[in-house]
Amino acid sequence: MTRALAGNLLQVPVPELADRFDEWQKFGFDAARCPVRNVLDHIGDKWTALILISLAKEGRRFSAVQRLIPDISKKMLTQTLRDLERDGLITRHVFPTKPPSVEYRLSPLGRSVLDPLAQLVFWAESRHGEIEDARRRFDASSPA
Amino acid sequence: MTRALAGNLLQVPVPELADRFDEWQKFGFDAARCPVRNVLDHIGDKWTALILISLAKEGRRFSAVQRLIPDISKKMLTQTLRDLERDGLITRHVFPTKPPSVEYRLSPLGRSVLDPLAQLVFWAESRHGEIEDARRRFDASSPA
DNA sequence: CCGAATCCTTTTCGATACTG
DNA sequence: CAGTATCGAAAAGGATTCGG
């Protein structure tokens, strides 16, 4: 994208990320305060991103999310939803029907992560083939 | 969705992500082919993002990366670097000095992930405070 | 229907010691 | 310097059972 150069692809974008990394270094790189660890570790776990995406279009009930992500266990669904609620990314709404129904919705904060998350997902989709090719090449030229 | 209401912030962006999710559903949501799982699980692990960022500015040697990320063990550094090489995100260059030195560099593919990754990192940085506040509120109103 | 509690397996990770 | 090998601890995850 942007100015298409011949041969020497990119290199220009994302100067900021490296610079920010340098900043972190200066302050001793405190793991507890590093947002990469504190936040990315969370949204990067096995189910979080999928759950967020499944709530992108509309609020959904517990069982509805479970249907959308068939191979998640109830335990992990409960746990991940609670973590997301704790972080303020989703809200939980209990309706006093019987049996009770519970709906989860993205909060404004949760909705705000969809955009950067989408960037990464679309990157993953578009590069998935390249990555699989690279894996095959690597495995082919590596010993048993 | 859409109809931009006052007070009700955003909602409009990222229609594509939810739609893409719907697409996946139609094909049975094959976990093995889902790029969210195949790729995000990788870059979302404990060290991958940090290593990619540490290589953003320039190629670095094994020990240099280890200095930049002080609390990574040699084992995990080796392992994560190898996984990244396998996925084609970084390249490995051995210089026949003695003792040998090895430099790791981002490949074009690896550089291409920095931009979406930066979006997420900057989101994390800017929202870190909100998330911590939400955590405190949640913990305060939850039982022992 | 939603979820808590328990048990158990798998995976991840770190510490340590060793090699070219 | 840049790894490899092995071990054990810890965390994550799944299956099952129970309860409001």
C-alpha cells in the first residue's frame, strides 16, 4: 500500500513501534507495566479474540456464543467471559426469565479493540498461505 | 447497527470482522483452517510479539535480543526464534566468526506484521489505564 | 440455562547443566 | 556465543458432575 517502491518493499512504516520499544528500555522494561504483556497476553490467549469477534455484531447469550465456537468448553467460555468482563471489555446482563438467560455485550471499550484486532485478523488471513508455505519449506529442510 | 446516535459512541466501524466471522461459520468453522487460531495463537504467545518488536529497527544477535528482553530464558528465546523462522517471519544469518555470531532479521513477511501489531500495541497502551480501572472496580465488588 | 466445583491431562515455561 | 538436553514446576485446558 501507499507509495509502491520497486524491489525494496516497505521498511518505512512503523517507526513508532521500534521507538516506543526503545522508550520502554530506558525505564528498565518493567514487565508488570508493559502493556504488551499485560494486555496482549490476554487478548492473545486461546479464546478471547474469537469471543470478542463473536460479539461484534450483537450481544449474545452464553449458549449462543458456545454454538458459534463449537469446540470451547463451558469452563473456558465462563472463564474467558469473566476475564473480559473484569477488564471492562464486555458487560453482562441477566434477564430474570426461567430458566435465567444471560446476555453478553461489547462495551465501548470492547468495541474499540475490534478495529486493531481486525487489522491483525485480516493480516493473518491474507498471509496465512505464505506462512504455511514457509512452514513446509522449513520442515522439509530440517532433520527428522 | 450503524445509525450514529448521540452518546452512543462508535458502532459503525469493523463491520467486516463480524461478517467474516459469519462466513467462517458457514463452512463449519474448521479450527485447523481458522487463521485466528493458526496465526494469532502464535503471535499472541508470551514472547513472540516482543521479539518481533525488538527486531523492528534492525537485525540483532541472539544475545542482543536477550539483553533487550531481560526475563526471557535462553530456552524460550531459542524456541520462539525458531518458530518465527519456521513461519518465515524472520531470517537467521550465521557469521563464521569465532565464537560464532548469529543475527536475526525480520523478513518482508515479518515486517508486514509490524503495522497491524503496532495498532494493537498502541491500543493496549492507550487503554491500559481504563482496563486497570475496570479490574479494580470488578475486584472491589466481587466476593473474597 | 448458566455456571460453579472437582479432577485430571496436556502444554508451557524456567532452571540447570552441557557442547561446538 | 549460541545454542541443546533434561528435568520438574506451574499453568492452561478439557471432561464431568452438581446446583440454582
